[in-house]
Amino acid sequence: MIDPGTGLTILGSAIGGAKVVEKILGPTADYVGNQIKEWTEKKVNNTSKIFQNAEKKLGAKINEPGKVPPKVLKGILQEGSWCEEELQVEYFGGVLASSRSGISRDDRGAYFVSLVTRLSTYQLRTHYLIYTAVKNHFDGQNLNIGESTDRRKMEIFIPYSTYLKGMDFTSEELANFDTLMTHSIWGLNKEELIENFSYGPADYLKTKFSDANESGIIIQPSNLGVELFMWAFGYGQKSNNEFFASETEFKTDQKIIIDKTMKTK
């Protein structure tokens, strides 16, 4: 029988103690076995950052009864251990925190681990930019993300200048701007994380939004896009419509600049 102590000790030592891992995972901590002994220091550190992020998002809830389903833990250990980007850590940490509940069969987090894994770094950052802007524009409003008529009211315009600053492209990446931007937008669309989008020069966009005075992207959020954002910040057990509640705050240490965006409706 595999002794879970070794894995817990190795992972726990990186985040301040095995007890933290046990508190987050609940009984599922027993699945943290000897395979971690074979990990490189880098993989242990990557995983520990995810657990630290989850601990921060759980706050006092970490002391309440609950567990993370084994299927979710499997995804975090297999996929999260390879992630180095801070935003990936943010999303995986949030999914881990969101997955902790008193319902043992609620393994929805496994789907979101898989979804985050499928997204490239560019697609994930674009998702963050879009939904941070949507939250900023419609915070506190009585909108239903599940209704197509309300989603149309949430359409926003993101100038390329804002997108460039938010993506923090290097000079080499800037040379491939069109390729990376279309990769991100079409990829999010394929995963149904956005709806009804247009992009291009101002003359073209003005036919859809008269105040578009520069090249950019016009885009609508999707129900699944909001749901992923909720899960990524530890709110996976809440209704998607609570995304717009003023008390729902998406606190983060991410230093991602979102200069200016506009509502189109």
C-alpha cells in the first residue's frame, strides 16, 4: 500500500506544511503518493504555487468540512505541475479552491482543469482581459448571463492598443500580432468561451459600433466564459449571475494592464 506521507511531506514542505495540503484536499490527500518523489524540484514548486493560490482563495473556508474530488486532484498534479505562467497558476489555483465542497461527486473542476490545459498562454490571457473588462463595465447590474438578450447587452469594444498593452507582447511576438490575436480569439470561440465577435480596422468596426475610432475587437461574453472565470477565482460553487454582484470581487496579484475598453450598447 502506498504511504501518502512521503508525497504530502514533499509537497507540504514547499507550501508551509503537509497540514495545508490536507486541509485543502480533505480525505483526497491520501491520493498524494510516492510518485512525487520522482518529480523535479521545478514540478514540485509549480504545484506548490497552485496550492498556495488555492489556500489564499479559500481563506477561512479552508477550515470548513469538505474535500477535493480525486479526479480534480489528478488533473492538477498531472497538468498543473508543468505550468510556469502566473496566470495559469491563478486559474489552476482557483479551480482547485472551487472544487473543494461537501459534495463528493461534484467533479466539475476536472472539466475546467482540462479546459485550462487546452488553452494556450495567449488564449488564457485574452480570456482574462475580456472578462475583467466585462466585469468592470457591468458590475452591479441586474443581468442574466444565461439569457442571449442580456449577453447582447454585454458586448464590448477592446481597442488593439489596449489588447497589446494587456498581452504584454515582446518585440518578437509583436511581429506576429495578427497570428497570435486571431489564434486567441478563434480558439476561445472554438471552446465557446466567447460569442459573436468581430475584429479589424476602425472603418470596418464603425459599421457595428459607431464610436470605434481605432482598430480593435468587438466581442460578447458567453455563459461558459463567465463560468470559467468564476471557477478560476474560487467562485465555482456560486451561480454565474453572481459574477455581476458588487460583492463578488476578483482579487489578484496579476499585473496585467487593461487600459480602456468600451460598451457598445
